[in-house]
Amino acid sequence: MPWRSALLGGIMYRLLVIAVAIIVIGCFYLASPKRILGGFGLKPPASDADTHAWLRLKGIRDIASGLVVVTMMLTADSRLVGIALLIFAMIPFGDMSIILGSGGSKSRAFSIHGVTCAVMLVVGLLLIHAI
């Protein structure tokens, strides 16, 4: 069915945009962790070299996650990409849980990390079932 191909292509394109955005966010955490930290949902920690090193770890995680998704999109079928998204959905769910458990911003926890997790789960399931 041609509409299925078009729908799958549209989902894959949007997924590519999201994966690239995650890579860009990771690059910001590497280049300027203090500047981007406010959007995460936790109170900013002390501004010292050790803290910045910990924040850069998040940058590496984001870059690697985005690169894995892009690589899978280029080399694997949609079912495998969907399975990877379901697994990677643990990251925003974990981030949301940590923010909520630490008394961070509930609105950011749900609107950034919760929504990201939900989108990844829905898209992952759609890709597994090939729309």
C-alpha cells in the first residue's frame, strides 16, 4: 500500500530530525555544559571543573544515542530501529524519574523527558509493526 510507505517515510524523516537534535544537545553539553543545564529540570549544581566533567558525560551519552539511531536508520530495517527506540526510551524515563525524585522541576520532567519517552515508545511500536 503506497500510503504505508509514505507514512513510514514521514515517521523516519521525523525520527532523523529528532536524532540529530539529540546529537546537537549532546554537543552543547560538551561545549558549554553550564549554559544548557537550566533546561534539564534540575537545580544547577556548583560551577566547578568536576561538575562540568559530569555534565559532559551526559553530552557523550546524547551524542552516542543519536548516532546509534541514525546509523540504524541507515543500515537496518524499521523493526530494528523500533526495538532500539523502545530500549532508548529508558533514558528519558530515567531522567524524568531522577528529576522528580530529586525535587526538580515537575513541569520540565514531564514536558521534556516524559513527552520524549512517550514519543519514543509510540514511534518505536509503530516501526516494529511497520505502521
